[in-house]
Amino acid sequence: MTELVRCHRQQRSAGLPRPRAPRVRDHRLRPSGPAWPVYEFAESDYCYGIGPIRIRLLRVNWAQPIPHEGDLWLGVHAIVIDRSGREGPVREMLVRADSVPVPPACKRPRLRVLRGTPV
């Protein structure tokens, strides 16, 4: 049992995106889209790069903001998106905390017990 847990932790720490669970919409089971849409950050809103950058955020370290140059910055893992919309390499960077958008809400259907069915 411990080997399975250990193996699962190693897989998660490898930097791979987590699989998304399917969602129910309009009474149909549909796969969920990416957790974050593509965002573009100006050169002044991220560290160690030249020009604006388009990325899809994978993880944001909300728990440990980093003070840098008088502002708070957040460490992020992101996939770089090129001009044609293709995904590039995964990159770690610092992004200004004020410019990081709030993650999209995960809306899940409420399961209700029908009154006519025995419980």
C-alpha cells in the first residue's frame, strides 16, 4: 500500500498536469476544459523575460508570496503559448501578485435526493 502512495506522489511531483474530472452540463456528461485560460502578461508583470508573454497557468503558489522590488510576486508553473496558439515548454517564473487572475470557479452539480424515492 505504501509503495502505491509513494509512486503516486512521485508522479504528481513530476510536473505533469493533473487530469480533470468530467462534469455534468445540460444533463450530459462532458469533459472539462483546461483549468485556466490563456493569459498575456506584460514584461513589467513577470520576472526574467523580454517582451510580453502568453501562458496557461498550471499552478500558482498562493501560500508563499515573494517580496521583490517593493511588490509581492507569486511563483507559477505555466505552459508558454506561442503566437500561433501552440503549447510550448513548461516554465517556472515570478508573476506580479496584482496581475495574477483569480482561478476559475469549479462548479459542480448538486446531487439532490428525489422525494419519491426511498432513502
